[in-house]
Amino acid sequence: MLPIRASTLRFLTGLLAAERTRRRTRAGRRALDPAGQAVLVLRWFYEATRLTQLALDHGIGLSTAYRYLHEAIDVLAAAAPGLHEVLHAARAAGHTHLGLDGTVVRIDRVRRPGPNPGVHLWWSGKHHHHGGNIQVLTAPDGWPLWTSPVRPGRERDVTCARAHHLPQQLAAGWNDPTHVVLADLGYEGEPTAFVVPHKNHRGRGLSDDQRTHNLLHAATRAICERGNALLKTFKALRQVSLCPWRLGAITAAALVLLHHDHDRST
């Protein structure tokens, strides 16, 4: 039994059927119908069932199971909202602030050299495991609104945000005196794009105003970290064995399923 509504299964089945129509796939040429493929994919997302087990349970080959999974990931990711759409919807919903936080999705070890000698590209020194960095934009109550493409886990959050051109896009579509984006000190260096806490430098304490700012900032932003936890209710996102460059599409697909399962986007 999967912890989902029947409407979520119907939703994904409809997307997969539409994709087969778009590809002009003839009836009876697939080992599974759209509903069977949807069940396979949802078992992978919600229960992290291994592909070998899924192939055995559905009576298909392993390569076919992988192909069905990647096809569904792409179909779901294509339905994910874009950043411009999310910012417009957030304004319409009356949100005055959004939260931005990065999460490192654990992956199987990938021995790929990074730009510095002796450091793997996907190794996160902060989390001490291999992973991919995903930026998550959340509503004031922590509901995830948008997820970014993946960047290697070795990169800092502000480096990833710059790689996705987030400062420029937020400046153009969101930031003004009444709309801000709250972030932690991992985004220090982009003061016009993100509101971050004041850093306590060694040998120089914070003023009363700065401490008050930090307390209010922490209390408001803490709720936004709920977004990463909600995404990782999908067991597949707790450790991914697929190509790490697929993490962006996988997370976007999970976001679409989350929005539909809870009937909420903003």
C-alpha cells in the first residue's frame, strides 16, 4: 500500500498516457500500460524500492524498468513550475517573504575529480558524504514552491545560487521593500538578493540591533527549513543511485507529486 491518494496515481497515469500519445506509441507495444508504469514509478519515489525488485514484481527486464523510470521522471519534471511562475503566484498569494535553503541529496560514491587535487566533485565537506546540491524556495510556512537544477555537493549555497542566476532573477521578479528572501549565512555575499543574519566576527561582538535582527530572522526563517524535510518524505531522495546529474529532474518530479498529492502549489 502506497501512502498516496488515488488521484495521484490517476494524475501520473494521465501524464504517461499523454506522453505515449505524443510519441505515437502504438497500443500493445509496451510491456506495461500507463497505469502499471505509474505504479512502478510511485513505488520508487515513495518507498525507494530497488529497480531489480520493481523489474521482478512487474515481470519486465531491468533495462526496461530503468527506461520507464527515467521517462516518468522527465514527464513529471516538465510539469514543475518555473521560477518566474512561482514568484508571480507567491505575489498573488500575498506572501511577503520567501525562504531559500540548499539541501544536499546523498548519492552513491562517484569518483570524479573536482577542480582541486584530492577532492571529489560530488563530495560535500560540510555533510561528509557525496551528494548533489539542490536549492529549494519555500513559502513563509515552509511549503516548497520551487527546486533548482543540481550542482555538485562540494559547492557552497551562494555559489549554487549564482550558477542558477537566482540573485538576478529574484531582483527582477521579487525583491522590493515589501518582498524579501530570507536565507542563512551560506548565502553571504549577495546582500541585495538575500536577507541573511549578521555574522559575529571574532573579536568584535554584535550590537543590540544586530542581535535583535538575528533573533527575528532565525525565528522567521526556521519554518522555511520545513521544505527540505517535506521533499525528503520521498524515500528515493534520501539516497539516489542514479546519475547525480539527474538529481535536479528527480527533485522537480518529487515536487510535482507533492503538490498534487496535497492539492497545493503556493
